[in-house]
Amino acid sequence: MLGWEDVQSEALRRIQTREWTPGELIPTEQDFADELGCARATVNRALRALAQDGYLERRRKAGTRVAIAPQRMARLSVPLIRHEVEALGAVYGHRVLKQTPGAMPAALRLGLGLSNATPCYTIITLHLSGTRPFALEKRWVNLDAAPGFDAAPLDTISANEWLVQNAAFSHGTLDYSAAPASRFEGSHLGCPEGTALMTLERNTFGPEAAVTWVRISYAPGYHLTLDI
Amino acid sequence: MLGWEDVQSEALRRIQTREWTPGELIPTEQDFADELGCARATVNRALRALAQDGYLERRRKAGTRVAIAPQRMARLSVPLIRHEVEALGAVYGHRVLKQTPGAMPAALRLGLGLSNATPCYTIITLHLSGTRPFALEKRWVNLDAAPGFDAAPLDTISANEWLVQNAAFSHGTLDYSAAPASRFEGSHLGCPEGTALMTLERNTFGPEAAVTWVRISYAPGYHLTLDI
DNA sequence: TAGTGGTCTAGACCACGGC
DNA sequence: CCGTGGTCTAGACCACTAG
């Protein structure tokens, strides 16, 4: 019995040995299925997976071609700071520096599409790797989208983890950039003002509205690593 | 007629509205199919896709559960600088500042697993967005893995694009960090020495050996944006 | 060992899009 | 138009594993 993974392997072999060359039209699903002696659905699943991985380009009527410039995609798991710290072999800790209700800048409210009646919460947290500062986080939370957040035990669980576990979210954006440390960041991260810091801004949206906006400044030496 | 994407949407809705809460066992494929009035295979395809995206955890006999810590993966297409520039609505250009054969630092050779007999090539390129500097790139190329590179017309095609089209590659790593501009970087990127720059180091490996090592320093204002 | 997901099949119809 | 991929279906058997 030929499984779809066998079909995939065979197709991949032909691609990699250039038996099927880039840009070339490969057999139709039915022809390939007949040749291998399996059902068309099995071939479909195999070729669909290869197309998703960028090896093939498929179009109705036009057929399936070997991709000319396979675009490789890197996958980045959305970073949970505690996991980043623990992955480095250190003990994670955090200190809440400040938490106050109801103070979201107007510009931010506009960008997130929130009315000024939306109850908000502001938190500044210092994340620690052992006893050393790891990252400084400033966060606004929409209390409508994350009810109960203002009563969360933020000394025992980080704001991010509480939200991951307790608030529904559907999509968001990550935005990495390099920025000079402010005086405030420098003092907490243990570096001079102006030091180049990796900075992450993250918007997170629930099914209906923005849940939280975060800006994280990582201590010097931070690296974002991905495999392709 | 209910398609698998409809089933997926419905399941996702129940997850995001917490109708199905994290850790909870959801209906079996057969039950869900009966409820929605479609075939089990359709439900299977939908739930399998959601599991692949990290929303669900599936195990034979044990059933399907909503993922407790929904590990969202962001996908990042391997950045081709020309595409980054054009996506911003500008005209891409580049200037080769320096190209010399045979000078790869020993530390780098070791890290890539190359012998010191490996023929190499060094290139420094300034990438332009219109007339403004966009990024400065320093690159070493393993000529064994990319034969003909030393004869490539690098004035008309960038080193990266030539390699993408002419050298097979199988895997690699991306490493983003924030770093202060060197005097050299500052002079070419039009910013003071010490300015915080987003920096990318990329290793690329072919089927047998390292193909190229690159360090790209982006001009101030660069943002790496991902969707989740 | 029984329940659940994983997969294959043969047939059918549909949707897109070259021609 | 009509070929090709995209998908649905009903049924079947298999693989894994919790209880």
C-alpha cells in the first residue's frame, strides 16, 4: 500500500535529482496516480503538501510545475519571555515596577481602534534572567477584552502568561526594531543611555477588539534566532 | 454544502470564544461531522489543519483537545532585500563597494566547518532604496559550493539573488540583533557612529557544506514585521 | 481491548482559468 | 469549452494508546 508520504518522497526525489526540472510541468494527478498505482486523492495530498512547502506551484487547468525559486519560510514561535530565559538555562523571574488603571495614550487607542471609554490598565515589568535584567516591558491592556486582568496575581504570574491563559486572541502583529536605550530603560537594564537595544512591539487582537499592546526592550546581547 | 474551511472556521470560532476552553476535550470527528452534517473526512481535514497551526492537540484514542498554551507561529519569508525595498514602494539598487577573493576569517571558517583550503570570496555591498542607503552587507561565499560566483555579474544582479538562483541550499539560520553602527557602517548608511542598527547574520548551507555567510546592517528605521 | 484519529479508495461534482 | 486541481462523500481498514 502506497501512502501519501511515499508519494511525497517520490515526487521530492524527482525534484531534487532534477528528473523534474524547475519550471517544468509534472504529470497530472491522475497520471501520477496511475503510474504509482494509488488513488488520485493520495497524490493530491502529497503534491498539496509539497506546494505548501514551496517546492511546487499548482494552478487549475495550468497544471503543476516545479517552483523556480523556492521561497523558504522561517517559522518563529511567538516568544514567551519565560521560555526564552529558560531556554538559555537560567531561572526566570520578574518584578512589576508599576501598575495603574486607566492610562492609555490617545494615539495608541486610535491605532488599536478603541474608544476612550475603554477601561485600560498599564503595567511596567522587568523580566529577569537569574538576577540579571533580561527585558523591560511596558504594556497596556484592554480590560473589556481581558476581564479580571486588574485582579490578576501579577506577582506570581507574568501579565503575558495570564493573558495567554485567560483571554481569547485571534491575531496580531510583531514588530522588531533596533532602538537606543532611554534613560529609564538603561537604568533598569543596566546599560548606558543610547545603547542599541532590540525592541519588540506587539499588538494582540481578540475576536472583536484589541486585547493588549506591548513594547519590550531586551537587554544588550539579545538575539532573535530562526531556522530556515 | 459545508466545506472544510467552514468547519475550520466554526471550530476556530468555538476556540476563540472559549466555547471550547483550553485543555478541554472537543467532540470526536464523527460527532462533530454529525452535528454539522458533513463527512468525517471533511472534519478531519479541518481539525488536522488547526492542529498543524497549534490550536489543537490530537492523539489517537485520547481525542482532540484545545491547546493549553496556544503556541502561535509567525511565518517569515526569507528576506530578499530587493523585495523588502520594493514592498516599501521604492526603487531597488545596489553598489558593490569591494570584492576580493580568498579572505575568510579563521573563526568563521571553523564555525561553518570549512577547511582553510576552501576557496572563498568576500563582497561588501550597499543596498539602496531609491538614492538612500537601505542596508550594508558583508558576505563570504564558499566558491566550492557556489561555482561560478566569482564570475557573476554582480553589478547587475545582487550576490544574494545570484546565489538563490544558482546555488542549491537546504537549510540555514537567521540571527537578528541590535548593534551600534561602526564608523564604516555609519559612513555608508548616513548615520552617526554608535546609532542603533538592526543587524542580521545569516548562515546558509547547501546539501553538503556551507554556501555563504552574511551580515546585513540595516539603515536606521528598519522594522521587521510579522503577523501572527 | 475498545475508542479515536490517520489514511486510502473510487466516484462524483465543482471552480478556476487557459485556449 | 474543457482540462486540471480542489473538494466532498461513504465506507473501509489501520495504528496508536488510554484505561
